[in-house]
Amino acid sequence: MFLAQEIIRKKRDGHALSDEEIRFFINGIRDNTISEGQIAALAMTIFFHDMTMPERVSLTMAMRDSGTVLDWKSLNLNGPIVDKHSTGGVGDVTSLMLGPMVA
């Protein structure tokens, strides 16, 4: 078992986080067992110390696995299944350009 403050401290001190530590933190966000202050503290330490590529992969996978993962295999579709979504309100035109590009 991990403690959120120890994960924050480890990253603050410039060390890479393990896959298990990242998954623990993301699951804590999902389960509301990690406070907004702790989330902000980790975000700040990542801003100052960046993430290694393995940390980025672990974070992406942990975020993906924190919810329901759709399985399209039974549909036997040709090619990959892709998705593009936005936080909205940022004023970019990516969605507008992306549709015609992939059509």
C-alpha cells in the first residue's frame, strides 16, 4: 500500500514513479481517496520535474483503465478504432479539420 504524500515527495525529489505508484494515485483520484490538494501537489511536481517516457505510458494506461474500456473486437471492423475528444471551450479547430482529413 502506498501513501499519496510519499508518492508526491518521491516525485518532488526528482525520482521516477513506478507503474504501481501511478496506478495507486489514479485509482485514488477515481475513488475520491486522494484530495484535490494532493492532486494539485503532484501536478506541480510533475510540472517542475517532468515525467519519464515509462511514467507517461503508465499514466496513460492507468487513466484508460480507471473507467470502462470498450472492446470492439467482436464487431470484426477493418482497421483501428480511433477517437478524438476535446475538453471543449479551448477555441481550437482540430475537430473541424479532422473529420474531412480521415474521411
